[in-house]
Amino acid sequence: MNKIRLAIIDDHQVVINGLISMLAADQELQVEFTAQNSGELLDKLETVVPDVLLMDMQVPGLSGVELGKKLAKQYPA
């Protein structure tokens, strides 16, 4: 069975840790990486593209809306 690969972007580590803890109970999910700002996310996406991105709309760098538009263009699938 292939796991659903996730990435999380949030500028609060406590939120990231909480999401990881909650998601760990589901054997079908795997957190590939986390990021705390848009630049870090974009860097990590160059090597790993997850199936799902859990995104805080207010992180340092690009706004959530700007980041969403950029990601939709770069990763249309």
C-alpha cells in the first residue's frame, strides 16, 4: 500500500508538532517534510513533491494566496 505523502508549512513549531502527532496515528499517511516559511517550502519542493500540502495561510515570505498561485503554476498535477 502506498502512503499519502504530506508536507506541512506553518510558522509555529508547536502547530507543526501537533499536526505530526495527530497524523502519526494514521498508517496511510506519511509526513515527508515541514517548513516554517515560503522560501523553505519552495526549496524543499525542489527535491520532494508531496501528494498533499497542509498550509497556514499566513507564513513569513509570500502570502498564502501568492504561494498557492505559485504552487499551482509550478505543480499543476
